[in-house]
Amino acid sequence: MDTVRFWTPSVRQETRADGSILVWQDEPVAEWPRAMTERLLHWAEVTPDAVWIAERQGEGWAEITYAQAAAAVQSIGSALLQHGLSAERPLLILSGNSVAHALMALGAQHVGVPSAALAPAYTLSGGEYTKLRDIADQLTPGMIFADKADKFAPGINAVFGADVPVVSVSGSVEGRQTLSFDALRETPHTDAMQAAYHAITGETVAKFLFTSGTTGSPKAVIQTQAMICSNQQIVRQCFAFMQDTPPVVCDWAPWNHTASGNKVFNMVLMNGGSYYIDDGKPTPGGIGRTIENLHSVQPTWYFNVPLGYQMLLDAFETDKPLRDNFFSKMQMLMYAGAGMPQSVWDRLTRVAEQAREGGVLVTTGFGATETGPFCLMCTERQETSGNLGIPAHGVTLKLVPQGDKLEARVKSPSITPGYWRNPNLSAEAFDEEGFYCFGDALKFAVEGDASKGFVFDGRLAENFKLASGTWVAVGPLRARLTDDLGGLASDAVIAGEGHQELGALITPNWTRLREIAGADLDGEALLADEKVRHATAEALHRHAEAATGSATRIKRVIYLAAPLDFDKGEVTDKGSINQRAVLRHRADLVDSLWSDDPRVIELGTE
């Protein structure tokens, strides 16, 4: 494997008298930009003809250079000021990832106007638009960007006052002013735009990112310029190889989430790289488009959720040209959004080693919307999945005893100041020393040695007790069960609060189940197939044999035939499952686990 430069960490740890543990790195964070668009202007001058961002157009790619982007961003910023936008009247973005979306967001940011990108489903799902109304009340937007205005028109007119204009690439919204994106892009640069740009400070709000809102109304997490810019400097010091070779990414993950909307998007901009927008998705209907895109792009850095890697592996193992192109310049593979089953980890590392001598680093980290997100990162090769790494430069990790768990809290330059227009919720997010509280537990990968990293030890609010009073650590058990099922499932939801034993709802890996059935079945018919049920019962038996007690042993499962519901908060648009939301909305199915329902596959009955 070619030498890929990462940080050279020097980790320190301290145990306090109250049992809490502090972990940090000696080396400080280097100076960061005043505003992210400083980097855009820098690259527009240094490498004006380099590709910044591209999207599919017919059989090829429509590419925008740094020089073209800098001109467009300043024009859009000029136009937004003319329409009176401000932090109190920000830009709301309803569209998915696109070049126009990127230019609108940076155009606003360049003049100190926050933007907020929402999952398109909030506006396209119909019904009462409950979450969209909550967001509108919190933000009071002064303008809406909807790339194809016609499809968003019903939701816009149902929720927003007629005085809020819409900017579109195509179409219009009847009954309100609709502005042309192309016209904004051609607006002459103004002195007001230049003055607003130079007035930006670290405290200027750059954007809002909404948490998924699966336990209530979505929360607008404030993202300041200092927060975003310092986080990118932290990333740059960790991924030192990006200082040698500007990154090339082909990324599908939505910009309304922090993983791509903050980290990947700004990582490319910070380091003068190229961002190819993957219009595919890790779904049966969308993975084909991702594969097509990866045939024509040679990424140097790649992100996906574990399910996405599982789908790509099915192609890599049969499509050698795809595999060779994908790995030809690859420097690092990252996963997040869910725990990676060991079976997928083993396949991925094996395929990487077949494509590149020495393989490629496969890794993950730990962070949140409130932390930038970059917080902990693992840069050492591992034999198994799950090591979240060590605190990044400038990050202090505090582990606070909570029963037999260690609750994770952090402090760094890239922590949010709080939630927009919600001081009470903001105050509750921090402890008395100003550390942000994740609500997650971590444990040492090697007991007592912080330099070896940490592993996830469950979301404290998800954990519950069996009838025996035994606590169940849901997060690690979900990952272990998914792994033990050996590719039959893509994830699991653990149930059993108040019962004597545990059960689970399983999200099926339909491709693998069809292979087992040996027939072109689907839905309930496939899940009822005798071969599928037998293979599941055998995997459940192996899982139970390896368990250490009632809190780690799943004895009964039901496959979820109906897909998880985004509108009900059961799943985010990047594929992460919300355990509590699924249990709440599928309570009848949970109850069926302890009944004679024929869908139940019980340990020792098949």
C-alpha cells in the first residue's frame, strides 16, 4: 500500500477524583480560516480551472471550476442581500444535493446569511407537513430554494406565507414570487456583498442543521463559521494526506446531515478537491446509479453506510473493472451511520487487498451534528470493525461514570453554541464545565489505554431492563446480532423491556434471502420460505451459543416486511434506524414477538 499520511498523535489521559476521565492530544489545532468561503476564493486564485463540484448530465458530468464557483457565489450573495435576507430571515433549501444547491448555500454563507437544508421528504411527503411546520416556525425563512419548484409547490403553499419568495432552477409556485436561479447567478457583484463578507466573524451563523426529530420536533443546531472552519482544520490535521493530494470524492449522502453536509462538503472545499455528486443511493433501486457513477470517477476518499458497502461488495466481487477503477487512487474508506457487521468488514478488507497491495484503511469515527461533526477518529489498521479512535486535535473527551457505563462528553472549538431560539434546550445540552453531552456511552478498546481508542457502548436513553432487573446495552447488542446473522439482516431493533428474554425486529437483506430461498420471491412470501426461516433459526442458535447471559441473547425475531417509515422518524434519509421510534410505531409487532404469531422465528423451533 502506498504511504498515506495521517496525524502522529500524542494522547494524554487523566482520571479525576470523582472517577471521570479526560482524554486529549498534546498538539493544538492550527489556525483556521475566518470563513469557509475564504477557501473558495483562495482556490479560485490558486487553481482557478480545477473542478470543484460536478453533477451528472446525460452520459457525462457537468463540472464547475473554482473560478466559476467564486464568481457565482458572490453574485448570489449580492442578490440575497438585495432581497433582505439575514439570520432572522435565512435561506431555506428544500432540494437534494445539486450544483445549484451548493452555490445557493455558499452564496448565503458568503454574506453572513444562514441557510438550512432539509430532507426533501419533509416537503414531498404530503399529509399535515408537521415537521415542515415546526421548522418554518423556528426559522422564519426569508426565501426558499427549490430546484424543481413544481414538485415542492404543494408543501410550500401549505406551510409558508405568500410573501416568502421561491428561487428555482425550473418551474414556479403559483401565487408567490418565483425567481430564476440563473438570474441570481448573473447578479452583478455589489459593494454591500463585499462589506457583508468582510464583516463575517467566527460567531457569525453559517447554517442550521436539523437533527432528525425522531423523539419530537426537529432541533435547529447552530453552525457558526468558527465551528465549521475549526472542524475542517481538525480534519486536515488528521487526514494529512489531503495536504499532499487534494481529495476527490463521489458522494451520495445528503447535505441536510452533518456527515456530508458539513464534513465531506467542506473537506473538499478546505483542501481544493473535487466533489462529484452521486445521484444514486444505497437502496435496491438506487445502487445501480452509484455503480454507474463509480465507473467514471476515481475517488481518493470514500464514505458510505455499512449497507451501502454491502451492496457495493456484491458488485466489486463480480465486476473487476469497477473494483479496479474504484481502488486505483483510493487512500481511505470510511463508514458511519450504523455499526458495520464483521462479515461486511471482512469482505471489504479482502476486496481492498485484492485490488491494492496492502489494502486500504477502513475506518470510522465518532461525532454528532452538535460537534462539527469530526470529534474522534481511528487511523490505525484494525482486525475488526467498531474502533472509534481517539480525540482529534483540540478535542477533550470526558468520560463520566453512569452506573457501569462511561458517558461521553466533549469540548472543542467546533462545538455548537446551542439550538436556535431555544435557550432552555441549549442549556440542557451541556454540563457544568461546558462539555457537550452526547447521551452515548463509550468504553476503552483496550482497558485503561486511551491511545488504543474507544468503542461504542450504547445510547444511554435506548437501554432498558429485563423483568429480572438486568440492564440491556442496546447499541452493542444490535451490532452483535446483525453480525451474528451473517448477512441475513442489515440491522436490528432490540425489544424486551419488562420481559424475561429478548426479541428483535429484523430489517432483511432481501438479496441474501432470495439467494437462500433459491426462488424469485418477495415480501411476506420470501420471509415465510422454509429455507429462509431455517437459515435464520440456525444463525440465531449460533448467536445464542456465543451470548454471555439473558441481556446479550436474542431468542426470537420477526423480519420487517414493511419498509421503515421516514415520515414517522423510524429511519433517516441516510439509512440510520431510530430504535425508539420503531418500537413506538410498531408496538403491535413487538407484542407479537411473545405470541404464537407464525412470523416469529424462535430459538430452537425451526
